[in-house]
Amino acid sequence: MPKNSIQFQKGFSIPVFMQMYGTEMQCRERLFNIRWKNGYVCPNCASKSYCELKSRSLYQCNKCHHQTSLTAGTLFSHSKLPLTSWFLAIYLITQDKNSISALELKRKLGVSYNTAWRIKHKLMQVMKEHDDNRKLGNIVQLDDAYIGGKQKGKRGRGAKGKTPFVSAISLNEEGHPIYMRLSVVSCFKKQEITDWAKKHLQEKTLVISDGLPCFNGLLAADIIHGSLSKNGKELHQYEAAFYWVDTMIGNVKNSIKGTYHAIREKHIPRYLGEFCFRFNYRFRVEDIFNTLIKCGAKSPPMPEKLLTLAESRW
């Protein structure tokens, strides 16, 4: 039986990771090369002449004497943790298929739970923001879904205590899934879907959805839209048309339930964004680590108050 090329790809092993980023100096060198790949440039006057203050780990411009640290203006700014802990956290979060909870991250890194939670959510926010820049195209399977705790009363669409989200899977010409987008929405109404499509879908993309009326809003976003109704005569055709999107909805729910057990509603967009980020880089297991390192280096500092506020949808 032939092996699945994605499942059996070489990957990024722990020994290789430790060989590359096992020391603080190695991590600092990597971050320096990401921030200033052509050599240090003063953020104040753009001069390339500088010296390093060993006692305070600062870079000082020889022209204007402006001082800056390696982590200033990045996601790692204002953190007392060494870069080795940050790099290890990024490795653990990106290399596990179902990710890792803040509690498990606490144990692996040897830090407090609050510290592990902040690391986890900062990285998830960066993953979400990075993936938000990708627009799906070609052929897209689209479906509505809900996530959240069980409560008494109505189930499914319109149920209380559940968060609605849009699930979209982009397919290639062979019908294989390439990219995924999971976006929390306020409700399933035409205008909401129109606004979502304008942000996350390329124009003239062919989208297949079920007969939910809100999906007619795709037409206003210059999307080619086709719909199928779930009934006895077309059941087989319906299941085939939505096979991948239904599979992904099941996978993300099982992943979140198995890894986190319960999550707060306001943080759901981050968890969905994390799942999408790992899925979209599944063809390149080592690249997902490098990409998140680069995203962290380019991301502005993220105060804790921003993490605890209600997350914006999409």
C-alpha cells in the first residue's frame, strides 16, 4: 500500500531543532538575520554603522547614538523569557497536528500558566493575522457551522451559547483541498456573507454551498455561486460536493475538543485561525516553523489587554 506523501514527509525533528536553536546565541542570530538580512539599519536615522553593548544586549548607532534591542518592535518585545523559550514554544505549537494547550505548554517550557497562556495567544493571533491575508480562489466548498458548549433548548442554527462560523475549503483542479478559511461571523445574513466574501475570496471564484438563503449574498461580491439542497434524490451528490468542507468542520471540532476541552467564545477566532494556519502549511512542515518566526519578528508588540479583549470576527 503506497504511503501518503504528506503524512510521511520528512518533517522537522527535535534533534534537528535543538541543533539549530538550542542556544540563546543561535536564536538571537536567527532573529537578527530576519530583522536585518542585509545588516543592521538604525531605525532612527537608517545608518548602518553600529556597535553592540554587551553589558545590556543593545545595538547602538554610531551616528545618532540611538539604542535598540533585538526584540524591540517585535512580538517578543517586553518579554523576560529567553528566545530559546519562545523558539521552543513556536516549535511545539507548529509541529503537533492538533497543537498544544497552554497547560501543556506550561509544563514543557517550565513557566507559569499565565505566561504560557500569553505566549500561546500571542502566537495564535499572529497565525490568524498572517492567514487573513490569503484569499481563496479556484473552486471553493462553503458551509455554515457552529461551535460552542451544549445548552438546553434549541439545537443547530439559532441555538444559544454557540458561535456561528463560515467554513471554506479551496480545491485544486483534481478536487484536492489546498487552503482553508474558518471565520467567525455575527450571523448568517446576506450582508454578512457579502462582506466576508469580499475580504476572503478572489473575484470570479466558483463557490458551492447549500441552499441557506444568506449565501445568495455571494453574488454581490462578484462570486460565481452554485447551491445544492440536501434531499433524498440528490443526497449522494450533496455529500460528494461538500465532502472536504464537512470533513474539515469535523476535524477542527474534534481537535479543539480533544486539545482544549473548552474555550471562551471571544477567543474562538484565534483557535480557528491557528487550525487554518497549520492546515495551510501541512505540505511544508518545516516551513511552518520558519514562517511563524518571521511573522513574530514582523509583528508589533502585543500587550496582554489586547489579548483579553473580545476578538474581532473574521
